[in-house]
Amino acid sequence: MKTPNRHMLRCQISIKEFRGYMTIVYRYRNIHKNADGLGRWGLENTPQNQAWVPQEELFIEGICVTDIGTEFLNKVKQSYKIDRSCHILCQILMKDCKDPSLSSKFDEIWKKAYDEGRFHLLDVVLYHGTKDTCVIKLTYIALINTILHEFHDSFVSGHLSEDRKLERVKTFSWWPNRRKDVSDY
């Protein structure tokens, strides 16, 4: 791409770091007849995309709190042994076998996420991954209440609205019926 001025060069350089993760598609508009903000749609990095780049490793970029206590992580690991679906899932992921017949042992919510390949096991902690996030999987109600307290009632949390509280919880943890639990809290 030839750059006619410095402004376009800066745009080109900033877009290069996202190459393989997005594709810019121009949609012709009758009103403006130029490439406005609505004319650019980022495409998902899937095999259907021509600029698809396979991701070889799972990126867990960080967790939204500065330090997770070992007591909390130990409680999370212990809760995996109590919950039947979670225990089965941990055993499957430790053996690294992708048997579709095993998903029949899960509840409906777990089955869908397992079939989509959203669960990952790292250091005996179960993570639930979506296309751009990877968060800790919680099962024990006391741990869920601890998270809800920290993101809503704690003096540093700011006592946020329901939507903002849900967005903060989404950055840290996942569990079935999360939206309902956040709204009930």
C-alpha cells in the first residue's frame, strides 16, 4: 500500500499489529460515498476468513485483580471435586481427550460450552474461554458470593449498577446462570 501522507502512514503502522486478527471491509454508502466508521467491519479470525491465522496457544493475558490469594485458589480447586460436571471435565482435560460422547454426561449449559471447546485447564484451575476472554470457572456458591461482594459491596468497588457489575464479573469469572445471580445479588 502506498501512503500518500504521514497520517495514512501512521494508520497503516497501527493496523499492522492487528494483521491476521481483523480484516477491513469497505461497504459503499450512498449518503457519504466515503469509507466512514460504519463501513469497517472487523472479521473474526476463523477459517472462513481469507486472512485467517491459526492460534497455536491459549492466551491468558491477565486477571482483573492484582493478587489472588492461595486460599482462594485452593477453595476453587476443592470446589471442582464437589461439583460432578466440573470434576468430570477436569479429568477429561487432564487426559486431553476430545471424545464427543463424553459431553453427554454434562448438563446442557456445560455440554454446549464443552462442544465449542471453551474449557481449558491450567495448573488444575479450570478456565472458560470465549473469543477474546479467558476467565476462572467457579462452582461453589460461597466463592461466587465472595466475588459478587468484591465487585459490588466492597469499599473499593464503587457500588456499581447491575450492568457494570456484570461487566466486571465477566472479566474475572464464569459460572452457569451468572447473569441471574448478579441481578439477584
